[in-house]
Amino acid sequence: MGYFRSAIDAMTGYVPGEQPAPGTKIIKLNTNENPYPPSPQVANALQTLNIDELRRYPDPSATMFRQAVSDALQVPADWVIVGNGSDDILNLLVRACAESRDRQVVYPTPTYVLYKTLSAMQTADVVEIPYAQNFQLPLDALIAANGAITFVASPNSPSGHIVPLDDLRTLAKNVSGIVVIDEAYVDFAEFSALPLVHEFENVVVLRTLSKGYALAGLRMGFGIANPKLLAGLFKVKDSYNVDAIAIALGTAAMRDQTYKNARAEQVKASREKLSSDLKHLGFSVLKSQGNFVLATPGSKPAEFLYLALKERGILVRYFNQPGLADKLRISIGTEAENSILIEVLASLLNG
Ligand SMILES: *Cc1c(COP(=O)(O)O)cnc(C)c1O
């Protein structure tokens, strides 16, 4: 007998983007982190943290943070569940809802690879439905599959496109399971699907502090849904899934929407500039609503450029998968980082 369940032996673990050692001098445009620091209020909360609080277990429902979300997003605090990153909530959803055969996990591809990894761990059957060339939501096939969970990332990664609310409504109305709208990148987008949680009991909207709030290292995410739906997730959640420091710092970040929005505007302006600079270098670039762009080089192969950039200290994301192998996903950096990227790309393409 092997040590592990056969599903674990058979699956491939999730491979996150490379994280160079702290202090390494590198331009890191591979995991969609925010190029700017978090709100000064977060530094302040860290400095004034009462160390004696760490003696005790943290608040299992992160009340303070849920109240901050409630105030910022105008949803009742009991419509919020908090996770150790939104990945934690994705995990809760899969564990609570999915298994093999008639409780399957459904999502359009290409998308966030973790949906597949979590489903494999749970031994849940997966139905992957490819997006058409124009990234219209494949509604008929998603509805026909009728998942116990249907994941839709919007804005989606790695494509950067956003899904129209009416498509999400049609989906939510016509499936009997939960529709999870993963809004990790919503802070850089034109609109949110948040109103749908009031229209449909089976819709969960997921948010994270990792991207818009520049707190990927803190591990803080949350879901918003009808309390009837959240009740099942609370049963599955670790009691202390978010620690006292994350609750305190996350609350400070959530209470400073002005700072977050101002930084998001900077990133969006840089995204438009980077897109146009890449086009001048012969790339085709999809219109993005995230803090990254998906770009197809015109002349040299994407994999060659990925490796050549890496050699020169610039990390971007390359997915060696059908439909993506000719593309690079490039996170939006600071203006200075983006300019260096463009310079290096220019020399690689003309060299
Ligand atoms: C980054 C990302 C997440 C995960 O965020 P964490 O809160 O850091 O766990 C979830 N979904 C998508 C689509 C992402 O890109």
C-alpha cells in the first residue's frame, strides 16, 4: 500500500509562480503582485499591534475585518466569510460541495489552475469547457454541465477579460449548484458582479487583499454570499484560519479604500501604456481588466522570450499549455520596471 490516496498519487501539485529569495535584485512581473506598497495604515497597524493579543487565539469569525468589509462594500457583515487568502475559500467551497459524478466542478478554460488542483484533491470530477476565441462565456455548455460548483474568474486570468453581468445572471439562474465569481482582480476592472449575491442565493463573490491591496504576503481573502450559503462553508472552515495579525492589518487596509483606489488607477494607466508599447514591438495584446496583460509576440517564440528575460533578471509568466504556449502573461510593474521590460524586449526582438 502506498502512503497516499490514489488521487493524490495521480495528481500534479499546483505550481505557483517563482518567488526569488528576498533581497534578490529582480524585476518580478510573474505573479500579479501589486508593484506599490500597501496603505501606510497597514504599517501603522503593524507598529501599534498589541503583542499580548498573540497570546490568545484569534477571533474565529474575524468580526473586525468583516465589519470593515461591510462598511467598504455595503454588504451586511454576516454575508462575509474570511479566508487565509481567497485560495482558502476556494478550498472550502470544493471540500464542502464537490465529489465525484453528480457533484462535479465546472469551469471555462483557460483560467486559474488551482480550481483543477483542488478538485483533484477532493476526487471530484471536473468538466473544463474551453472559451471561444473571443472569450465569450460558453454559457450553453456550462449550463448543460450543471456543476455542484461552477467557477468563473472575472476578470479572468490569464486572459484579463471580464464577464458581462447578464451572462453571469443567466448562468446563476440555470444551474442548481453554486456559482463562484472569483474577483481577485476586480480592483482594476470596470465593474463588479457583487450585486448578484442579492439576486441569487447560489452566487458567491470572492475577493482578495493580495492584488488590489498589495498584501499577497499577508494571506487575506473573503467571500460574499447569502448567509444560508455561507453556513455550509463555516462548518468546513478551520476555526482559526486567519491569524490575529492578518485580521488587524487586513482591517486597516480595507478601511483605506482611497489609497487602494488611487494605486489601482496608477496600475490601470500603466497597463494601457504597457499594452501600447508592447503593440509597437509587434505583440498582439488582449484588452485586460486585471493588473497584467496576456501578450503574443509577433516574431520570436514566447518561450524563448520568457527564458531570455529571466536570464536578464526579469520574470514574467509562461504557461506551457495548449492555447497559451505562444503567449506571455506580464504583470504590471512600476513605470520604471515596465520601461526596462520594454527596453530589454526591444533589444531581444531586434537582436
Ligand atoms: C491571485 C488569485 C487568487 C488567489 O488569491 P489569494 O487571495 O492570494 O489566495 C484567486 N483567484 C485568482 C483568479 C487569482 O489570480
